[in-house]
Amino acid sequence: MDKKLLWAHLALLGANIIYGLNYSIAKIVMPDYIAPFGFIFCRVLGALTLFWLFFSFGKREKIAPKDYLLFFVCGMFGVAGNQLMFFYGLNLTSPINAAIIMTCNPILVLIMSAIIIRERITPVKIGGIFLGLAGAAGLILHGNKLSVGTDTFWGDLFIFLNATSYAFYLVLVKPLMKKYSPTTVIKWVFLFGFMIVFPFGFNQFNQVDWSSFDSGIWSAFLFVVVGTTFLAYLFNIIGLKQLNPSVVSSYIYSQPLIATLFALILGQDELTFVKLISAVFIFAGVYLVSIRKAKPKVNH
């Protein structure tokens, strides 16, 4: 494998390891210490500050005026819409429902990629997407119940809209990746994303009692801001520089696997045959989606 492709896959794996751990760690802080939209305000502001602090030195890339609108749209779908709708939906539905609905993201990305950026849909990619979907669903539903009813309808709808919003972001940001560096793209995407998040999260942010934070709460808070937001978004954008949106989105199937492995390490879960087969399906699915057609050799 080409070194750039290897680093891209490692970056995506790193991002999804962080996401897999985040489900448990974020609950330590939210909602007892920070309300959902206030937490999003902190996440986006913190990551925005770090992006501009670390990546404002060196050579500056000039942004074409026509691209600012696309940066704004990517900030709206990839940062603001993605995070606000997920947290709002999660408050109105069960974690199991949310996890299952989120697995439709790679399917949405595959469809949007074909329509918007003309990414070729192959039978192998389709097979990989559904193989990963089967593996992720097996892990999530094993020993759990999916609840479908009027009580969870609005929550389920907002989780689906969140998955759709992130799918749009992954596809729409790809053309920007061809013109600018990953750090330039993510700086501007977060700047516009914060502008949209500000009116939704400022009041809840203003109500946070920072004096109530002990060292454990601060550790969890910093993990979510620095790890889940700053590093995970950076790793994803690095992966997207080299890989198609459908490959990047397929890594979402690894999150339930990572969460399961984390629980096994902590002794909170047991290894079963279903979990083992689900893991095989996930790895096989991601591999099939990431296969690239070899370029024909040119004889000189």
C-alpha cells in the first residue's frame, strides 16, 4: 500500500477509536455539568481555537472568493447541523436507535457521492457497505432491543437528519480538499460552523458552573474538546484528502466494535461468537469499500 494511503487509513482508524471511546466519556460531563448545546458550543469553540492557533503559521493559502460559500455550507452541515441534530435527537430517542440509524451514513454517502461528485458505485463497494452494516447491526443489537414507536419518532428523525447532514459534508468538502490543504479546509469549516452554533449554544454555555468541575470532569471535558472534536475532525480530513468519502464514512462501522473492545478490556463485557463474526464482517466491509482499481501501466 502507498504510504499516503496507509497514513490516511491510520488517521481514520484513530478518529474512530476516539469516537468509540467518546460515547462513555462524554456522558461523564453531559448533561449533569453541561447541557447538550452548551457542550457543543465548548467543543466547537475549543477546536476552532486550536485549529487557528496551531495551523496559522507558515505558508498561507489564498482562498478563492467563490469557495467561501462552500466553506460555509460545509461548516453548516459538517459542524453545526451534524452536532446540534445528533445531541438534540439523542435526548429524544434511545442510544440503540441512534446507533442503528447512524449506520445508514455510509449508504447515504455512497448515493450522494455518485450524484454530486460522480464517484463510481461498484458491486464490490455496495457489498462492502452492507457487509459492514450487518456487522455493526449485529454488535449493536446483540442483547439489546430496538424500539420503534411514536415516543422516539422525533428523536429518530433528528438522528437520521444528522447522518444525512454529515453525509453531505463528507461529499461537499471533497472538492475543497483537491484545492487546499487539510488544515486550511478544517480551519475555515470550523470558523463558519461556530458562527452557526453560537446562537444555539451560548445561553447554555453561559450557565455552566465551572467551579463544580473536579479533575475527573476536567479530564473528560478536555478529552471531548481536544480528542473528539479537534483531533478526530483533523484525522478525518487527513483521511479524506487521500480517500473517497464512501471509504471515510465506512469507518463508522468500526465504532461499535471499538466500544465493544473497550468494554472487554475493562471487563464490562464478554466475547461471544456473534461479536466475533460481527467484527469479521466489519473489517471485511471496510476493506471492500476501500479497494482501489489499479491504474493501467504505461509502457515507455
